[in-house]
Amino acid sequence: MSKNIFQLYFDNGKKCPFVVARDNWDGFGLLVVSVRPRKTSSGWYGNAKGFALPPLDGRSSNSYWGLPGEPQEISCAGCYQWRLIQDIPDIWTSFLE
């Protein structure tokens, strides 16, 4: 089931950083480094920052979510198209430290 980044933040025990991907992404990820949730009558929203992780297939990626180490505001963090990545590929684990 798809969720927004704020729901995934709670699912992850309110711990940052964590890795997410959009439902239609294969081999791409986003490292969420900070979340400031806000409860609304429609659900959880707020502000989240993160950056794109290197593609698993080695291709270059121009992401509007920023480059590794340069977090950006995640403009679509509230949309219900995200999933939590729990089995982190080796290429991404160094970014979690």
C-alpha cells in the first residue's frame, strides 16, 4: 500500500534517515534526512528534506531532489505514491551513516 513520506516516517519509528522510492521507481531511491510532520484534517503532511541516491544500474540521474549530501525540500512528500525501502542495497548503505 502506498503512503506519503510522513506516514512512512511514523512507520520507521520517527527515525531519520530512511530510504523511500516512488511506486513507479525501479533502481532509484531518495534518502529522507529530516521530517517535520503536521497533522491536518486530511492526514499527515508537513516538510521533508532529502536527496537522490545513485541509481543502482550506474546510470547518471539528474534529480530535482538534490545530489547526495545536498538535501532539498521534497515537494511531493505528501502524495500517496511512496514506499519504504527496508532492504537497503549495498551501494546506498554508506549514505545512511
